[in-house]
Amino acid sequence: MKVDVLLGLQWGDEGKGKIVDVLTPQYDIIARFQGGPNAGHTLEFDGRKHVLHTIPSGIFREGKLNLIGNGVVIDPVTLQREIGEVEEHGVQVDARMLISRKAHLILPTHRLLDAANEQDKGKDKIGSTLRGIGPTYMDKTGRNGLRVGDIFLPDFKERYDRLVKKHARLLSNFSEFSYDLSEHEPAWFASIERLRQIPVVDSEQWINDQLDAGKRVLAEGAQGTLLDIDFGTYPFVTSSTTTAAGACTGLGVAPTRIGEVIGIFKAYCTRVGSGPFPTELHGDTGEALRKAGHEFGATTGRPRRCGWLDLPALKHACMLNGATQLCMMKADVLDSFEEVQVCTHYEVDGERSDHLPYLLEESLVNPIFEPREGWPGAGQSGSGTELPASLMNYVQEIESLTKTRISIVSMGPDRAQTHEMAS
Ligand code: IMP
Ligand code: MG
């Protein structure tokens, strides 16, 4: 069997949680491969809303296993809280979830370093979620990190102390930043005890064994392609590989074992945090989109920046990921517009281009928009209803541009508001 990968093609918040949840019945295992509690994956069913940060989005489906892969960074405190929330709904998390021994741990000092770094950057800040993601990946590549497997070693505490000492030295460079570690450590060590109860595995071996045994695996991405550490709008990016390649390194599966690559995008664009966003709408229209789409961060509650669909960026993301099918999300949010705009090209140095330039800054890139007929009144519609012709035209234009089939159009947050498109 092969691993199918599901990932975001924009700046995150495309609706991955919903689609993973919708697709889970077709799989045996859902595996997260990168990112950490900076993610916020929202699932809605039976009139309830759940937000997951570290736990894979298959957790609510009976009989499915959920893996937190080696590429993920784990904050045991937020994980413990999340487990508590899921268990309130009658789910026995320890029976459905496994964690990779090689996943890295987020320490309280990683979060402090994140905050100190951002404070120091002032107006140039990344707009990080401040969950300690960047500093944890820095320690991973810097070969200083602590991994989940370390919590079972007799000298775990010494390893922890050694790393914290390093962090304290770094933090002392930020004269404006004050902190009290004793406020954070007791909860962190308590959550490590909880972590010890979750099945921990050599996940690269485990997942390949599962594939050999015929199990179907869906790899669940976090953030989005335009936040990728290499190919995103650097330095305004996250610190992991959010593209399809990340599924290989973040799970230990070979490229030859990747099957479908399912790319998710919204019918418009959003971005939370700083960084370039060529199609951003600054006035009333942006505000209307934010309101209609409830565009506020699921992790931080920050208002998301909103803008029209960016076709050059979408095409680029499909290329980077080798997307084999697409899901278009939140098409219902545009249903108050008689006419919508799409960015078909950029103007860079006075020339028309549909390639992504090195820098996507507003001062260097001028987006060229074209109007398209809207689908006013289409509303949040259930899977049985027919989609308006103008929306079908929008779908077909994107399919022909990206040379990729759109298999799902989502018309609302609920599981039931999902249109599967005939192939
Ligand atoms: P970090 O990953 O928390 O360091 O944040 C780096 C950038 O990525 C910031 O602009 C965040 O707002 C953004 N970001 C991180 N995680 C997500 C996510 O799950 N959805 C959307 N944006 C995210
Ligand atoms: Mg999100």
C-alpha cells in the first residue's frame, strides 16, 4: 500500500481538519508528519466544533489509529490538555493514538525563546504563534534537541537541565525579556508523566509494517505550502517542510511509497501573521470576507488577513507538491458576491508573469485581477444539492490551469456540506 498525503496549498487554515475527518473512513491510519501545536485543525459534526493542535484529525472515528510522526514537535503540556478535551467526548485517546520515539519535545524555554526572539524583532516579527516551534526545530537541526524516546532514559532530567542551561544563556542576551521558569516547569514535568502512558513506537518501522500489511494511511499536513521553510515566503514562514516531501522525512516513508497527493485550498486566500500577501484586501471587502468566513485563528484567535484567490501561487503549490487531486474549501463564503476577482498574473518589474518571484513583497509584485461571475445565494449547501453553473466554471478554470482534478468542493464547515465531484 501507499501513503496518501493531504496538505495545504496556501498559508494554512485551508480546512485540512474537515477534509481529513471526511476522508478518514477510507483509511486505517491518520499520521501527522510535521509542525506542532502551532496548527489548529477544526472539525465540526453533530452540531459540535473541535479544534485539534497536535492530535491527528482521525481521532474521533472509531477503529482508526492516529500517529504523531517523527517530524512533529510536541509540547506535552498542550498535548495533555488536548487529550483531556477529546476524552470529554468519550474517546479513549491512548487506545487510538501512537507517538514516534523520534518526535522532538518543545520545552518551556523553547516557548520563551520564541517570545524573546519575536519581541526582539519588533516590527519585523514573523507573527509566530509563539508555541516554541522555531526554537525547537533549531535545536533539532542544531543537534541539541530532546526527543520523546529520551523521557524513558535514566538521565532524562540531566539532558533536560543541560539544554535548559543553554537556553538560559541565550535568553540572557535579551535584556528586555524577563521570565520565571518555575512558573512553567511543574506543569511540563507533570505532562511528561502523562506522555509516558501513550504508546510510543519506532514509527518509521511501524508505518512501513502497516503498509506491508495492507493498511491504508493518510498523512495529514499542517500549515501550508506558502509557509514551507524552503519554498514559502521566507523568512515569514514556519520552521518545517510543509510540502509533500515532508511526509517522507516526517514519517520515514520512501518517495516511491507516496500515492495520492491531495491539495487543499480555499476559494479565496487568508494569511495569519506577517509577510507578503499579494492579493490581500485591505478595505471593506476584506472585512466582509473575514466576517463571512469566520477568519480568526483557531490557535491564537488573531484576525486572519483575507484576499482573492491567487492563481499563480496555487499553480506553483501544485507543482511543488505534485498534487494529484484538489479540494476547494469555503466556496460558500463567497456567496454574497455578484462578482468575484481572481489574480491570474503578477506584474513584476513591469512585466507580466505567472511565476512566483524570489520576493513576493507588495512593493515588487503587482497582482493582476480579472472578474469572474459569482454564485450569489448558493449558501451553505448539503451534498445532495446541485452547484451553480458559475461555480462550476470557477472549478473548471482552476482544474485546467493546474492540470489537476478538483475532487471535493466544500460548501460549509459541517461534514454533511461536502460535494464530491464526479471524475
Ligand atoms: P510559527 O510556526 O508559530 O513559528 O509561526 C510562523 C508563521 O506561520 C506565522 O505567520 C504563523 O501565523 C504561521 N502559522 C503557523 N502555524 C500556522 C497554522 O497552522 N495555520 C496558519 N498559519 C500558521
Ligand atoms: Mg488552522
